[in-house]
Amino acid sequence: MAKEELLEMMGVVEDVLPDGRYRVLLDNGHKMVAYTAGKMKKHHIRILLGDKVSLELSPYDLTKGRITFRHLETRSGSTPPPPRRRH
């Protein structure tokens, strides 16, 4: 198994922990601690409680992972957010 072979999983953020870490419940029922990937930090992508996320796991340690993508869901019945002011 090469270093680049990572496991891709889907999950839901259960808890927001300090220092950019999150407790995630995977689709198969397991819980794990995950951190945000560097590009997500660079582009200030916020991850909130209840968000669906994609994770990369190392086959060596299945208790930790890296969040690589936040899946946006359309919120039905809600009004669109107000436009942001630019400074």
C-alpha cells in the first residue's frame, strides 16, 4: 500500500472542538476526530455543526482524519442571507 492510498469517507459534524478539530460521525456509525485540510484553512471555509463533510483517512490510523470538502445543502423554506458589505 502506497503512501498516497487514502480512504475516502462521508460523515456529519457532531461537535466543534478547539484548534480547528471536529468530532465527526461517519456514515458507517463510527466516531472520529478530524481536522480541516490546509486549503480549507487558507480559503476560510467554515465548518458548522451538522454539516456533511468528505474525509480522508490513513489506513494506519482510522481514528483520525482530514476534512477535505464541505457539502452544501439547500435549505428549503428559508430566506436567502442578506448581501455582505464589502469594506
